[in-house]
Amino acid sequence: MIGDGELERDLAALVVPRSGQLVATGNRYEPYQLLDPDGVPVVAVTAYFRDLLAAGRAESTVRSYGMDLLRWFRFLWSDSGVAWDRATRVESRDFCRWMQIGGKQPRPHRRASGVAPSSKPARGQAFSPSVRAHSETVLRSFYEFHRDADTGPIINPFPLDRSRRAGRAHAHHNPMEQNGNERSGRYRPRVPSRIPRSVPDSEFNEIFARLPSHRDRALVAFYVSTGARASELLSTTLAGVDPGRQLITVVRKGTRELQELPASTDAFVWLRLYQVEMADLIPKGRRQPLWWTLRRPARPLTYHAVHRMFERVNQQAGTSVTLHALRHTAAYRMAEDPALPLTDVQFVLGHAQLTTTQIYLTPRKEDVIRRVLAHHAEQTRRAVERVRPAPAPGYRPETMDALFGHGVS
């Protein structure tokens, strides 16, 4: 017992079964449904999804939110048996602790379905701070929606930071400056700020050399020259390609607006080779997708297929580069060009705030290490020159070098 009749649970040993699922419906007006263990849609989540879509959120956002909600509902279904609208801050606190301790259960391999399960379940791993922070924000928003609609609990089980009751958040900051999330939750973890990882030229060349097809080379060349997100580049249609002006049109992830992006000449060369190769295998029409699978029958290429392709190439090259790192690489290359204003980089990347683009002015780790090592070598060279005696009149410098050891390897 830990007070007020509250039972202490061993969250480290808790294993949450994979009950329920998030399914794609194929309906553009209701793209995803959260199903309970009996296969029945969860009405509360369906209403929340409809509100997100009415607010203009993308289908990918609905899916991302749905995965966080599925994790929370599985926790309630498996352990506490508490209905979602009866959950209190005790359940939300234990859920956040469970994610921090060992909530990430190992996935069973699809080929191991015939293997007898172990008597002792494998212990889970902690979710990353960014995943836990995203989950806390989504669940707080979910309960706020139902509280405002009078369909959920009056008190949000995922509250804001209690310190805000005493006054305005960030009261010591200049109100004209941005201070991050003004609505930080009580159980929201601190997410460390990280420098975006770009791909060094040597690694990029190694990866590019192992790409198996013209299509994959064209994709990577466009990613690293336009800075487009993976899903944005896949939204391009045949009408969105303008080789004469070196422009390719994508649908922006957040605003869903069409935007022309300049790309390198090499990208359009690889694209043309891919189009010639697939000329008789893909449908014709300006509204048809630009990117297709290579397997027969050809189907529009999805994000997960591109992600898996890039993972395989990474394994072959012995690198650990992510697909999103290509966007960071393009951003760093553009930001380092003194002839390119930072506002131009902001426009190409589609950032709403210039402060977001400014993170690419932060020096990369490998560049810092290289410059500091060069600094130390220069300091050593200067120190040697300072202690080196000046030759007296009549002595040759090479004689002094041989005597004092300078210049001898």
C-alpha cells in the first residue's frame, strides 16, 4: 500500500498484451479506426479522429495519434481494467512510469509463430523521451476534447504542470520571445535538444553506390537536393515534374499546399532513366503518381516501402543513416552556402519559423572535431617554432635542424 487505498504495482514486470489494433479503412473521410479486443471500433477515439480531420490534420497525423491512443487503451484493458472515461491521474501516472521503465515490448518475429513461447516473458525496454512526450501530449488533447464535449471525465487524467497555478509560465522570460511549449504536462518528460544529424560525404557516396535501381537513385538524389520530407516527395505526380526549370512539385505535410522545389540536375537525370525503364509498366496520365514499385504489378510507392529499401542499403553499406537524415543533409548544405540567404533555406524546407531553420547553423560534430584537431596541430607547430633557437651568423639552418632534431621524422 502506498496511501489512500492505492495498490503498488510492479510496473517493471508488467507485460501488456497486443490486444486491439489500429486499422486503415481505405476511407478518406475516416482513414483509421481503433478496434477493441473484440474488433469493435472505440467510439470515443472515432469521435476524436473526426475532430482532428475537421481541423485539417493529415491522415499520417491521425495514424500517429492513433498509435499513442492504442498504447494507452491496451494498458487500461490489460492491467487495471478501468474504462477510459473512469481513468484517474493514478492510471496516467503509472502509464507514464511504465513507458519509462519497460513499456516497449519486443515484437515477436513473424517466422517464429510456430515456436513455443517462453515461460518467462522478455522484459521490455524504455520508450525514448520524444515518444513519451508525444504520447503525453496526444492523450492530454484526447481528454481535453471529451471534457469540452461533456463526453469524458471532468478532470483530465493527464494534467498540466501544477507549478503553473502560482503564476504565468516562463514569467522570467521576455514575453516577445518564444519559450517552447507553454502547455507542458505534469508527466511530460524533458526531451533533450539534439543537433540534426546529416550524412557525411563519404557515407553518402557509399550508400548511393549501393542503391539497386534508377528509381532509388532518383529518390535519394531528390531527397538530398530538395530537402523534402519522405512523404512529401512521394506525393509528386507526373504533372509536378518540370525538368526544363529543374523544379518538382510536392504537397507539404502540414499545410497540404503545393510547392515547387528546385532540385539538382543529377536528380532529373536519374529520374529520366527510371521513367524510360518503367515506360510500359506504369499508367499514363498527368495525375498519376510519379513513383511506383518495381515489382509486378506496379503499385504506387508508399513511405514504408521506401523506408525499408533505405534500411537494406544501410545494412549493406554498414551505416546507420535514416531516411530523414537526407533532409537534414540538404538543409546543412544549403545553410552553409554563403550565397544562399537563410530565408531562402526556410522557404525550401517549408519551416513556419526562421528559428527552426537556424538550427542548421549549429556546427556538425564531425566538423567541430576536425577543426579542433587542426587547431591543436597548429598550436603544436607554433610551439615548436617558438622554442627553436635562431641560428647564429655563419650556421646553416639545416645544420641546426640536425643538431636539435627539428624537422627530423
